Amino acid sequence: MSPKDPGPAISPRKCHGGSVSTPLESWVEESARLTKPAKIVWCDGSQAEADRLVDDMLRDGTFIQLNQKTFPNSYLHRSNPNDVARTEHLTFICTRKKEDAGPTNNWMAPEEAKDKVRPLFDGAMKGRTMYVVPYILGPATSPYSKVGVEITDSAYVVASMRVMSRMGKAALDRLGSSSDFVPGLHSLGDLDPERRFILQFPEEKLIWSVGSGYGGNALLGKKCFALRIASWMAREQGWMAEHMLILGLEDPTGKVTYMAAAFPSACGKTNLAMMVSALESQGYRVWTVGDDIAWMHVGSDGMLRAINPESGFFGVAPGTNGKTNPNVIKALHHDSIFTNVAMTESGEPWWEGLDGDPQESLVNWKGEKWTSSKGPAAHPNSRYTVPAKQSPSISAHWEDPEGVPISAFIFGGRRARVAPLVYEARNWQHGVFVGAMMASETTAAATGAVGVTRRDPMAMLPFCGYNMADYFRHWLDMGPKLKHPPRVFHVNWFRKGPDGKLLWPGYGENVRVLKWMLERIEGRADANDTPIGYVPTRASLTLEGLSVSPGTIEELLHVDSNDWAEELDATGKFFEKFGKRLPAEIRAEHNALAERLQRVSLTPK
Ligand code: SAT
Ligand code: MN
């Protein structure tokens, strides 16, 4: 360190009296030696601290004030235009053995990864503030919650972590002088994609992220910890960390049945979790527990118990409006952060699909005066960040320490063809296979081509912190540990007709499908036994008040043997990647489906 650069004053915090450093203090010290910040701030999560951060960010342009009458305490952040989505090709699982990361993850050996990326952290925080952000994933009093600490030089990340997790003093209190936390070192670096790396070290439960300030790359509690590191922990410890929303479906008697649903990023998890039910007048309501991630343990009652590790929603803005998600529209009118949306003349956030046509007076997501030649005004992956408790749909049980009991798993994705509106798996093992063969068309949530169908088992392809063959094994093993394993369903809201139009209206009408699931769970709804599983009979669906023709319903429920034979082929090729590590049960289910399809195609019509 040069004489001009005395380095930061360490240990501004004396919470444990003695002079021996806690593991947290040692790690902060070590990180400061590497990144050489001008100053270190330990975040306590208080309102005063948040206000100071906002002032700083308004001053340096990181935050732009929105209309404080209609959007009090809400701000717009514009990320670097080269840094607007997760970068899966720059995301690595760093395990000692390559096979432990598996064929679907990018891999680097831990020491090689550190040698490569350490120089990018060296001096990266010179002249910047290093924030130490302690956070709890999960309700503060839950035995299932876990502590993480993110070190970052981005004030936007701090403000976002304050919404998305229980950040600050509560986390330090829970941690005490223990070493039981997941450290995550983050620096914006120079934001050059050539020098951007998102590294997970699951064996030592460590995260390094450099070169991106965006969402899942930078809010390390989210995908890096709550999914990649946690999925590894969950297998070690016998629980599940899944890319799932959690909702409660209330029936006319007031009974609430909880369901968890895995869809890939930007496929409608937030909207489903926060749905205003089209059957509300019949007594069916949806309550939100979580919109993105579920941590689930075997409860003492033999049910799978789910907590939401997060405390906010980081949702896709485009397409969100008073019809598609009225609850979030109500929630985001205060204390919210908007990222890469457009802004109206009166300083309100705007995005495609909000309402009306874009006005010429808009400023687009890059801060330029918008014209139609400039493409969408809001980036397709622009986001709102909203505290969960602000949603009118938030469940009274969303912070229950024991979690809510899960009665159904729902898998789904965007499929223009093949997958029917809904079907139910035959049993747990078949359900795991249904999840394992999931596929979806890619979205703007990650960089790369949009609309390409890819296999995305359990919507975990970008988030599983270990070999997916072992992940399937873990899933198979979890079922028998449960007295009441969740029933497994698959949905597809995105099936299209020959004219290319969506067949199903979606959004609030999706409650009709949830109601069918509930009635299956209760043994009351009919289904046809098809090669792929149980598909509703037309009569078993509640369709009153819906203007969808009987022909369209038939199309929605149709199981086409040829399409499925192709699907089976594609799945088979995907499974081949895992070689001998693929559990025999998955192979057996694959063969059984092939046989059932064969039988149907041989049956005279
Ligand atoms: O940017 S995030 O990874 O948090 C959003 C998503 O892709 O689900
Ligand atoms: Mn997600």
C-alpha cells in the first residue's frame, strides 16, 4: 500500500468486546486488503442509513428521483447498457472435481478460478466505499433461515438487498461471533463483460462476483446463495432449495392449500403468486408467500414445509399492468426501486404493456428521449424491486418460522406446442421425471437468444449448484421422506394455436387450473389417463364465465403422440449428457413413457 493510500480503517464495530476478530471481521479485513476501498461502512439496515444512501445515490446519479407525489420514496436506476441481465456463460460452479458441477454448469477448479479472478478484485474498490451487508435469508426467527454477508461497492446493491432480504442488525444479532454465514464478495469492477465473473464455491460456501451490477449477478443473496449455494447445502442436509414461487389457494370454506411452482425466469412466477383470482366471487383467492425461491424442509407433521428466503419481489416490469397483476401495481406505488424502465414527463416509471402507447415525451431506459426507432422504451428485462409486505395479496403466514405445508408442486414453462394446459404426474417418481424433462423458450432474463426452446429441469438449469444428475437423485430421495409428498403437476399457459395466438387467457384465469389441482388433491376432480399423465376432462374444469370455445379447450388439453415422441427424443439426448450418473429411476420413467406412447399409437382410433 502506498503512503498516500493508508487503506481503510478496519473494525469500526466493536460488538464482541475482546480484541480477537470474529470470522466475519477477519473476512472483511482480508477483503479490504484485497480491494483497497477508501472507506468501509457496516450496514445496520436502519431507515437513517437508507436515507443517507438514497441521498448519496441521488447526488451521484445512481438513483433518479421519481414523482414523489405518485411514487413516494421510489427511484429509478439505470444500469450500464451492457449489464442488463444474468450472464450465464460467465457464471461458474467451482468444485474440486468437474463431475461435481456436472455437464450443465460452467466449471473452473477453485484455485484456478481464484487465481484468475483475484486480480480483478485487487484494488477494485480504490476511491469507493465498501459496504458490509449482513442479511438473513428467511424469516428472522425461523430455524430454517440462514445468514449471508455481502461485501459490495454498489450502493444500489445495498438498497436492493434491504428490500430483498432481512438486512442489517437483525442478521448480525443472529450471527453473533459465529462463522456460520455465507460470504459473498462483490465489486462492480469496471463493468466490462470481458472481466465479469460470477463464481460459486459450494464446497467452501463462498461467492465471488465481479464486473456486473445487475440483479441475479450482483444481489448475491438471490440466485448465488439462495439457489446455487443453498441447493448444495440442501442436498448435504436433506432439504430442498428450489426456483419456486409459493402461493396459498383459499377455498370457499376458508381452507388454504399451499402450492409451489417452478417456472424459468420471466415466465410469470410473480404474476401467478400475486394473482387476483377470476373465481373470487366463488370464494377462491390466492395468497402470496413468495414469488421466486422456496426453501423446503421435512416438517414434524410429515409435510414439506416451505419458507420464502426473500422479503421482496424483483419482478419483470414489461407486461405488468392493472389487469395482469393488479396487486403488484398497488404495491409498487411507494418505497420501490425501478431498474431500466422508461420514465414519463411527470417522472413516473413506464414500460411496454403498462397502459396506453408510449408517448413521444418518454425517456427510454438508457436515459435518451424515446422515439419508436429506438426500440422498446423499457428494457425487456427491466425490473421493479418491491417489499413483499406491500402486496395486498401477502399471506398472513408468509413469515411463519415453520413455513407453510406444500400440497402440490407445479412445473411449467413457455411451450408454444406439445405441453397441454395442465396434467398431473402418476406418483412422486413420475413427478420427478416430469420436472426433469421440463423445457421452456428462453427469455430476456438472461443474455443470449430469446425464444429458443431449451431443457430446463425444475427451472433450475442456471441455478443448480451441482451435478443435475445428483440433483435428480436428491429429488427422488426426498419423496419417501415425506408422509404426504406434494402431488406433482405440469402446466403450460403459453400454448399457441395454428394462427400463432395464445390459446389460454392466463393471469387471473389460471385460478381455474389451480382449482382443478386442489380438487385432484382432494380426490374430487376427473381426469383422463393419458401416456403423459392425468389430463383434466373438459367437465372437470370450471369454465363458466370464460369466453374460450370448446374447440380451444380441446386443443389446450390435447396430447399429441407425435409431438411427444419428438419430446421424448430431445429429452433422451439431454439425459445422455449425464451418462451413468443419471438415476436409474429417471431412465425407467423415460422408457415407460416411450412404451405408453407406443401403445397409444398402435391402438386403432
Ligand atoms: O436477475 S435475476 O436472476 O434475479 C432474475 C431472474 O433471472 O430470475
Ligand atoms: Mn427467478
